[in-house]
Amino acid sequence: MDRVAIIGASMTQFGQRDAWIRELLAEAGQAALADADVSPDEIEHLYVSNMASGEFEGQTGVPNALAHDLAAMPAYTARIDQTSSSGGAGVYAAWQSVASGASDMTMLVGGEKMTHRSTAESTDVIASLTHPVEYKHGVTLPSFAGLTARLYLDTYDAPRESLGKVAVKNHKNGVDNPHAQFRKEVDLDTVLDSPVVADPLRLYDFCPITDGSAALVFCPESVAREYTDDYAVISGIGGATDTHVVHERADPTTMGGVVNSSEIAYEMADLEPDDIEVAELHDMFTILEFLQSEDLGFFEKGEGWKAVEEGVTDRDGDLPINTSGGLKSKGHPLGASGVAQVYEIYKQLSGDAGERQVDADVGLACNVGGFGNCVTTTIMESR
Amino acid sequence: MDRVAIIGASMTQFGQRDAWIRELLAEAGQAALADADVSPDEIEHLYVSNMASGEFEGQTGVPNALAHDLAAMPAYTARIDQTSSSGGAGVYAAWQSVASGASDMTMLVGGEKMTHRSTAESTDVIASLTHPVEYKHGVTLPSFAGLTARLYLDTYDAPRESLGKVAVKNHKNGVDNPHAQFRKEVDLDTVLDSPVVADPLRLYDFCPITDGSAALVFCPESVAREYTDDYAVISGIGGATDTHVVHERADPTTMGGVVNSSEIAYEMADLEPDDIEVAELHDMFTILEFLQSEDLGFFEKGEGWKAVEEGVTDRDGDLPINTSGGLKSKGHPLGASGVAQVYEIYKQLSGDAGERQVDADVGLACNVGGFGNCVTTTIMESR
């Protein structure tokens, strides 16, 4: 079977943007079409990854608006929502549209507009994804992160400083990403002395609230060759859920959705964790980078923190993680984040990552919805 | 290639329900699993068609909640939103998940919980799908329907009464649907004398606001045979958009999304409009049944009204349309409607439609988002 290729990608400036969701999506969509050298009327399916344009902005029907704004009619459109992993779910939907033969040219545009709302309002929208039995007691995602971080540090005898070093690393990477929300280094003391949010986690352990959009163009590999010699293929992709009620998990330091989605992706790609050369992980909270790097099989359980301490995941380490700056410094516009992860891997595999470039032919993106409630894992290879 | 089969289906009671969206989805999901004789742990992908659980109920992340409530973890989940055609978009997503090889057992559950909000609040959520250039002037979907009905009656010299006869026919069909919101006949005078909503359309030209859910179980035909001899196959499916700004359409009495999506579906199924023996159309407003029956190629442009006048689309006519009662009497819980359309065709093709049974081996469902902004058309055949 023809593999599914990515032949173009874009992301907008992430941060506080003076533009509505429709404008952000159109900006990324137009840039991705230009990057792929594809005209709007070639698009057969157009997916939009977005969690909550209705709640944030009172605007629904954004896929139709985008088809109109890009002059892509009569392309079929739909919105894909999987909360904070809407982007990864969109990648999976786009992959399926091509792999099923339904579309020979699919565009995915992910985006979210959040900063016009207060942090309390935004947090309330995000918290509505949690299970009512936890939500009504005020247990939000940052609470889960704090509880899990405490358990992880205690269980695996990891120092608090190791979490801070995730923030330091990802901020350092973000300096070289022109689209990142924060392009400044932070030192460990700044992280460790920042205000407590959910003990033991502090302000710099959390990603910001962000506006932004990112887009990708997909087609069968046989079609890709007509457009470019410079494409990447999705060689493995999978998705999986874990309990919606987080406290029901047997071991809260393991994310079952990461384990199960990556097993599907590794099997499809016929690859092992050791084959991965660069990865974008969902560092919404610093602790999540440890959990994912272990649950993806990169490191033994309880040893992800050592990899960060030893520089293994630095840009010049054996397995660079979050070369883009991650959600931590790049920002986290919910529906865009999973798309922007794949954008970064695509750029790395294409040798087009500028100052951030690492040497890699195989990359992985892991996008986490909720607190690991649903996860998509995508493995890509340079052609 | 293995065709995609449907091996089980369910729908809940439609109407005013004392249950939240999570409960409605779980009710339909459990019933569909029972109907298919499939256990939750066999489900690999679980899609939820829903437009606005966040806006209506302050609850997001419902696909994860459903995976949890059905004990279907670690099945992959995502929400598919295409406004009022979310159900049809969900059918397309489920079809793609199986046809791409990503899943050998996919469940789709569509639902919406609306009646706890006032009509004004619900209408405001729905109206947010329209383009801002029209929405800000107060042009809502019922307004488009009124304007289009006036144009249609004038252009094709159709009597006002013909629109009323759509309501009369669909209410009559609904009497025999145990899940319908309204199970009572209405006479033509009642329709024609009901309060004006958007001239020339009156109250009985509109579908109600509804709570409800419906579910389907999909798998490859080769897998279906292991479960049952009584399945249907999706032989054609397609989706297409029209302008998001409705007033930009060259001919507002033609729905380009219906034309284009059905062309894709007919070609895939290698069938012609004349081959269709039963159809579920999106009669959110009576005028839409005329437009779709013409744009799907069942009748010449401007002659759909004659078919209704002549009884062609009655249950005992040559081409029964909306044997379920349609959105008009069955109700229109946005995310469920497109799923319930396919449920009805599945029941008809399986000879399991009870009092509503017609003689048909080929059926079609047409689900319309917005005012034809995005449309999915699904063609099914009995095995």
C-alpha cells in the first residue's frame, strides 16, 4: 500500500495574537499550501483540529469558514476534537482520509484562540474535559500534575531539580524557534524559585496559554513524488485512551494511552523505541516529559529524569526531545499543538530546521489529551 | 478491497430527556454493542458525533467519558463535529477508520443534549455556525430557509401547500417510529395555519429541538461475516462543502454540497440516483427535502414538490423518503441526526423496520450541515 506522505507544513507565530480563530487558521492554511506548492482547489479533504472555538469565541462551523476563506470548496471538511490532543487526532484523521483512499490531497489545520479570555476562563474551559467526579471537587489538570510529580519524585528517588531542568532545556531550544511564544532562556534557579502552582510544581513547570495555528498537507506517497523530492512519510500511527477518571489508574506514573498508542505505531512502522532519533513530547507540565519518555520506551521506568540530568535529551544529545522548545516555550494553542509537533519533526527530517537542526531520519510525536486520557503517537521517516 | 459493513445499530428515545450527554451516549452505545453482539473490549476506534456539548452543557472530553463508561479503553476516541451534519461526518470518519485498516471494529455514537436550554439559547449556539458577515445581521438558519422557500415557490411555480405536505407525510411516518419525538399525525390545515416563523414557513415547517443519541458498529465485511449474516455495507460515501456565506451562492435553490457529495458516493458505489429505493433526507426545514431530492438526482430541478404532491415519496410510493419520520417528527439532536439516518436505512435494508418497513435493498442518507455548508451522502446496500 502507498504510504501517507507529508509534502508541506506551516505554523504561525505562537503567542498572544490579535487575530480570531478563522484568521489564524487561514494564515496557517495559506502558508502550508504555499509550502507544498498545492493550490486550494486540489484539496479534497480539509480537517480542522480545534477543541473549543465555540466556548472561547462563540464561533462554530470553523471548518466551513476555512474552506471558504481558502477557496477550497467543495473540499469536504470536519472538525476533530480530542481536547489537548486534537492536533494529534487531526493527524490521525488526515492519515485515515488518505490511507482509506477517500482523499488524494488532505490538509489539516489546527488552531486555538485563547488569550482574549482570562486565565481563569481558559482554565475553566480546559477543566471541563475532566470527569465530573473529579471536576466537581476542583481537581484540575494542574492538580493532577502536582500529585503525579510528587509521586514520581518519591517513587523513583528523583530530585526536584530534574523537573526544572526540563524547563531549562526546552526554553533553551525555544530561543532558536522563530515561531515560539517565549524565546528566552531561563536558569534553574528561576524555575525553582517561581511561584508554587501545584506543589511541587511551580510556574515554570507549566506551559502558557497561547494563540496559534499550524498546518500540514498529506497525500499518498505516489502523489507526493509528483510534487517534490523532499517529503516525509508517516510510517506508524496509533491512538489509545486511558481511564477518564484519573484516580482509577493503577499506577499514576504510567500513562497507558502513551504505552498503547505507541505500541500500535511501532508495530505499524516496524520500528523499536531505540530507532527514534528525535521526538516531540507533550510537555504541558514538565513531569509529562519524564512520563512519556519512559512510556514510549526511550528509557526505563523511573529513569527518564536521569536522561535529562545527563543531557541525553539535549539538542546535541543521543535523543533530542522537544527541539522546537516544546509546549513549554513554544506555547500550547490546544488544537494546534499536535500539528505543530508533527511540523517540527517534518522540518527536522527535511533538514529544514535551521538553528534547531539535528541529525535524524526517524522522528516521533506524542500528543496527550487531558491527563493522558487519550493519546496519539505518530512516527515519521524521511523518504 | 474489503467493503465496510455495519453490523449493529441503536437509537435512544428522541425528545425531551432527563439525562445528560454522557448518559445518552452510553445508552445508545451499550444498545448498539448488544445489537451487534460485540463486547466493549473488541472496539478499536470509538467516535463521537457531537456539535456542542461544551456550549450546551459545559462538558467537553465526552469521547473519553464514553470510552470509560462503556469500558472500551484503550480504544482510540475522538469527537467529530460538522455542526448539524456531525452525524454524517462521524459515519465518514468511522468508514475511513475501517477502510484505512486502522481499526477492525469501530463504534460511532452521535448525540446532543439541548432541551435543558431555552430555545433562544439553543438557537444562538446553532446560529454561531453561520458566517459572521451574515450572523451579525441576524440572518439565522430559519431566515435562510424562509428566503429559500420563497424563491423556490416563485421560481418553480410550486404551491405553498406542497411544503406543508412534507410535514404531513413525515409526521405520518413518525407515528410508527417508537423512538420519534412526535408520534402524531398532523393535517395540512394545522401546518398551514400554524404561526409564521420565517415567511412563508410556519412552525410546522421546522424540526424541533431534541435530546437523543444513536450508534452504529462498523467493521470490514470479512469480519462482519464472523458475527452475522444480517449486515449492510456502505457501498458509497462522500462529503462536500458549499460557500460558508450563503448569499454568495449563484443559485440558492441548489445545494452544491448535496450535488458534489452525492456524485462522489454514486461513483464509489457505481450506482445512479434511480437505483436508490429508500432515502433519509435532512428535513430540518420542509423546503430542504425538496432541494435534496432534486440535488441528489431523484427528481428534476424544480420538480421535487410534484413528487410529494403525487405521493411518490410516501411510504408506499416509488421512492419512500424519511420513513423514520425525518428530523421533522423524529427530532433533531444535532450530533445524533446523521447517525439516526443511517440507523433507519440499516433497519430498512435488514428488514427490521417494523411498521415502517418498505421493500428496499439500496438506500441513501443525506446529512446537511448548516444551510448546506457541508454535506455527507452515504449509500448502503443489503449484503
